[in-house]
Amino acid sequence: MTQETALLPKSPVAGDENAPARKVFVKTYGCQMNVYDSDRMSDALTRDGYVATDVLEDADFVLLNTCHIREKAAEKVYSELGRLRELKKAKASEGREMVIGVAGCVAQAEGNEILRRSPAVDLVIGPQTYHRLPEALKRARNGERVVETDYALEDKFEHLPAPDNAKTRLRGVTAFLTVQEGCDKFCTFCVVPYTRGAEVSRPVAQILAEAERLVDGGVREITLLGQNVNAWHGTGPDGRDWGLGDLLRRLGEIDGLARLRYTTSHPRDMDESLIEAHRSMMKLMPYLHLPVQSGSDRILKAMNRRHTAAEYLALVERIRAVQPDLALSGDFIVGFPGETEEDFEDTMRLVAAVGYAQAFSFKYSSRPGTPGADLKDQVSEDVKAKRLERLQTLLVNQQRDFAAGCVGREIDLLLEKPGRMPGQLVGRSPWLQPVNVDAKRSQIGDIIKVRITKAGSNSLFAEVIE
Ligand code: 5AD
Ligand code: SF4
């Protein structure tokens, strides 16, 4: 690749051997794509001589990578900005600089409003323009209040540095890789199509290069990311149209890469080739995050999900037929406008019928600018809270049953990091559960055979099979 030399980490103090490196502190909210983006942004700043710090007080540049999916997410950002303002003042009185930046979906949605509400903010940058961050930061340091939220015409991934191998080693044996961004589905409750923009798929060659680089850096498990990851499509090296199933099969050919996952999927985009991948690919983990949001056809229609509860159940059955070991995870919203007690019972019935290994459930939160916000019959907070509690009790019980069902099973465990007890490591089961086992530090990155001996509340315990 021609960019290769530019991607090598430069000395953190390029040009001046004695100046201390400037430090960047990144705080990430929300989804896994934000985690991925935060790493790419801090990698981009390394080229300008920045080093990452975990100590907020030490930072010359504080960047909040924000989430706008629900109300509380944005509120948290504004209160964090209030605290940062005090810190910035304190540092200024000591003659030290602190630039404050806001990235992510709140940045995209609120834009200038952030500068107005939070006078301490110097820089606002939306997800489509992250490749412009180094340049925007320079302008901010020169006193400009910068807002970069236009959808950029250029491809940000072309301009952002690929993962830095030295850092990958520090970041661990599992990694995220964004293959698709944005969403064209326009579910009526969701801000994503407005904050992340239209669906864009990264080209095959770019994805393969990045995956190979991660594996060179010691990564054993890659999770492909996209708001609608299974809508990913591209042109394969064979000139054919590829879907996610084809991409997974090609990635599965990378030596040293042991495991693949993908998230988040939309039920309408689970095509035959992707389902088949679950039958034939050993490296594809038997775990699928397949949000349904509601079990009521009436609500699904109002949400613009464009499938029925029965279609979802039939899909789950088809996938389980090719991969009986599949664990399902889901997202649910209670209290969407107009949701009646009967609609909610439909959701409870669907959950009971599927049996989830893991799930995320939320009270509906009206998002400005989405069609849902204009609907009549908003459900009271009280009713939402009661329904959420009932749903979560059911989901937690299912999660517990799933974990209990693992006890006694022999599984492959990817050893990830030191555990809480000396002499222990934590690994990941095929179904994403953390598993504690006695193992040596030097085994991190190995996949070993273990027998699950016990299920705790948030993790499993196992013994090594000799
Ligand atoms: N209110 C509540 N939950 C929401 N989600 C998305 N938008 C909203 C909203 N307005 C949930 C959905 C989605 C997950 C990422 O967040 O369940 O799948
Ligand atoms: Fe939001 Fe629906 Fe797109 Fe998912 S599919 S990101 S819920 S609009």
C-alpha cells in the first residue's frame, strides 16, 4: 500500500526532541462503532505527535465521542461538558491549555448548538469527517471555534490511518472493524439515519488490508461492525457482487484469524448466503445479535421495521436449523407511541418463544427530528417503567438459563486478558460470555479446550481439559 510509510507511528515529539508530547484523552460513549472510531481518531492524532492518556487532568486535548441514541446519552454529555469547563478554567489559571472537542452522534445532531450551550467547547466534529480531525484541532488551537459536521464527499476511511500494530498489541486479541456505516432503514424511533447518514459499505480490499493488519498485530477475533452490518455489499476480487456472507468467507481464509463475528444485523438483510455461512464456517461464531424491538405487528409497522413477528420467528428458525448451537441476542423498546398492554404482551410472547442468551431493552425515548416524536399517544413514563421491569425480568431469567445450560459443556475458549485472581485469565466463550480459568499470562491469544464448571452472575468458570 502506498500509504504504508505515512502510517508508521512517528516519534511523539516530531521536530522537537525536548518538548513533552501533547496528550489526548478520549472518552467514549455508546456503541462499539464509537469505540472503533475513538481508536482511529487517536491513531490519527499520533501522527501529529499526540500520545493517549488515561488521566484527564494531564490532557491537552479532551475529546468526548458521544452517543445520541437515547435522551440520557446526550444529557450525560452536557453535564460532562459542565465539569470539563471547570477543569479547563483551573488549567488556564496555571497557564496550561486544554482544548475540548465533541465528536460522535451528538456532535452531528446538535452542531452549533453545542458551542452555544457549552462555551468551553472548542471543536465539534461529526462521524463523517473524522479524517479532518488533526487539521480541525490545529485550527481550534489557533483560537477558532470549529464545527465540522458536513457530510464529507471524500471517504474518511481512505484518510484515517489503519490500526497501528504496536497499539493493536496493547489493545488486545479481539478487535472491531467497521465495514459498513450509516442506515437507510429509517425506523421511526431512531436517529441513526440522521446522525450517521446514508448506508455506505467499505470496499473489500480496504477491509481485507485492515483485517490482515490486525491479525499481524496479534488479533485472533474480529467483530465486523455496521449499523446495518448485514446490508454490507461490495464487488469481490472475482468481479461478482458480494454480500456479507461472501466477505466473511474471504476473511475466514486469513491465517491466524481464529474467530469472526458481526453486529448489528437487521432481520430483513439476513440473506441465504449469510445464513449458509453459519452452517459452513467454523470460524464464524454461533452468536447473532438480531434486534426485533417489539413482538407486536401493529407496533412493528408503526416503527417501520417492515417485517412481522411471525417473519422474525421464521427467520430465527431458519438460522437455528443450520446452526443449532446459535445464541441469539436482541434489542427491545417498550412504550413506543400507541403501545397497548396487548402489544406489550405480544413482545413478552415473542421473547418467550425465542429464548435470548443476551438482550438490551430500553424505554422508548422520543428523539427530535424522528417521525416517532410527532406521534400521538405517547406512553407515560410510569407505564414504560413497569413494562421495562417485566421485560427485563424475563430477559435476565433467560440469560441465566442460558448460562446455566453451559455448565458441563466442553468449549473452545479464547484467552483474552488477566483475570481478577492471580494465576487466572479471562477468556471469551463462542457465545461472548467472559469465562475465568487457571492459565498463564503467556497463553493470552491461545484458544484452549475447557469444561464449564459454574455459572456466576456475569461470568462463567471453567477448568482446562488436559
Ligand atoms: N428510544 C429507545 N431505544 C432506542 N433505540 C434506538 N432508538 C431508540 C429510542 N428512540 C434502541 C434500539 C436499538 C438500540 C441500539 O437502541 O433498540 O436497536
Ligand atoms: Fe436505527 Fe432502524 Fe437503522 Fe437500526 S435499522 S440504525 S434501529 S433506523
